Amino acid sequence: MDIELRFFASVREQVGTGAERVTVPADVRTVGELRGWLRARGGHWEEALAEGRALRMAVDHAVARIDTPLTAGCEVAFFPPVTGG
């Protein structure tokens, strides 16, 4: 399945790109599985998307959880938590 990826703020800086189109394997069905699949790229990807790192995700502009399903053509965004002040 093809999906669009978006990376914002410090995540974008770490992975070195703001957007990417990828074809994910059939066993990558949720946002959490996608995060793990991207982390397996190693290096900066592993650091930016680390398991314990506070990170927010969205699917088609709606906040997502790790069990949120992916659909063909969806847009998945990764970004650090945002605080106001």
C-alpha cells in the first residue's frame, strides 16, 4: 500500500526530509507498525522515532494512536508534542 509521510519540526530535522511517499509491506497495518518499520531503517530514523520518545502522530489530519489503521493513500504525520504558553 502506498502512503504519504510528513515530518515536522525536530523530527523533520533528524530524518532530513519533510515528506516522502512510501510503499509499506502488507504486514504494516497500523500507525505503530509503520513507526516500527521506519525505525528499522536505523540511524537517524531509529533515533527520531524511538519507542520511548514523546511523539505525536496523525492520519489524514486527525490525531492517531498506535493502533490507528492505515489505508491506501492516507497521509501520516509525525511531530513532537506542542505546548503553548
